[in-house]
Amino acid sequence: MRKFYFVIAILLAGIHVQAQYKKATFLNKSGRTYDVGFAGHFIPDGGGVVPGILFSYGRDRGRRIFHWFDVELLLPTNYTYKTVDKDFPQQSLTVNGKSNLGLVWRYNFAGYLTNIENTDAKFKPFAVVGLNFLLAGGASNGYSVSPESSYPEKVVLSSVFSYGANIGLGSTFNMTEKIGLKLTAGYNYQNQVALDEYYASDGYKAYVVYPSHPYVTFGVRFTMVGDGD
């Protein structure tokens, strides 16, 4: 199932890219935007802050509505959470581990909150909604239990395919016609496929490394200016 969703996501991305760029080269269309930046994902329940490195590409032609795609690399991060021993519920346990390297593909649809057409405003606030697929990662790279030789009731999933939706606010700041900054912040609603069935049947609970969480992104945005369509 995970491979199936992965293939579907790649095919959709490929179809879009082909349709958008078939009439011209990749970098010279007017209004094309390219971002390079960083992200922070604030994971609850002991997950810490998961840093990300992202590359974005989209289109902004100076109108109210614009969009972009993100390809984000999630860096491995340590996590810690509390649970109890499955056989002795009165015994408290601490689980420590480290997440795997992750890869996220995300589509964002945004609208400026002010009328920016025919204006030279440098700050341009916007609202954004999006969809994402966690194509890799989001699982544990091994963990330890304290005290040792215990059986935690809440266990870390070793492999999870995840998808979600995000909503947030942001702003661009145009330093020049071609170069600017972009900041977004919001909340990411995440859902995991086949999360609880196996574990619930044996009385276990699942600890999710990449659950729903607040997020923030910041980067440099490059806008192509010219006569291309």
C-alpha cells in the first residue's frame, strides 16, 4: 500500500510538471517562483522540534491567488515519551529513540489578504491551505526503554505511510523584483495509514513520530521576471 501511494504521488507531480513546463524551459517563465529554506515541526508528546530543509517551486503572477509545491527533507531527531509496562501497568517507563530521515511532498494553495495588483507593497500577507504526503521516514530508527527488559504498552511504529492537510498564515517580503523572503506558520493535520489495527489486537498502543503538529517555514524566494507565459 505504501509503495502504491508513493507511485501515485510521483505520477501526479510528474503530470503537473509536464503540463506546466512543456511550452518553455524550466526557469524562464514569468511569475515562476523558487524557494530555498528551512522548516521547523513542533512535535507533541516528547517529539521535540523536527528541522526540515525545503525546496519550493510554484507560480505567482501578481494576482490575489497563487500556489506552490514543497519538497522537504525531514532531518532525524531524538524523541522521548512516557508510557507504562504492558504486563505491570503500575510501572512507569521512559522510551528514547531517534527518527529516520524523512521526505515530504506538499501542495499549497494560497490567497493574498490584501489587494496586491498594481501595487508596490513589500509586505504581502496571505492565507494558505495544503495537502501533503510523507513519502519516507516518519518512523523510528531504533529505541531504548528505561528500565531495561520492560515491555512498553505504547510502542514506536517502525513503518508508517502518512498523509495530511495544513492550514496557516504567512507573508512575503520583496527586497527586489526578483528576490524576496517568505514566512509561513500554521498547523499540520496528519493521518497515518493502518496505524492501530495490529497493535490494538494485542493490547498495545502506537507512538507516532510524525503526528499532527504546528509548523513554521522560512526561506528565500526567487521570482522569474520576463515576457514568458
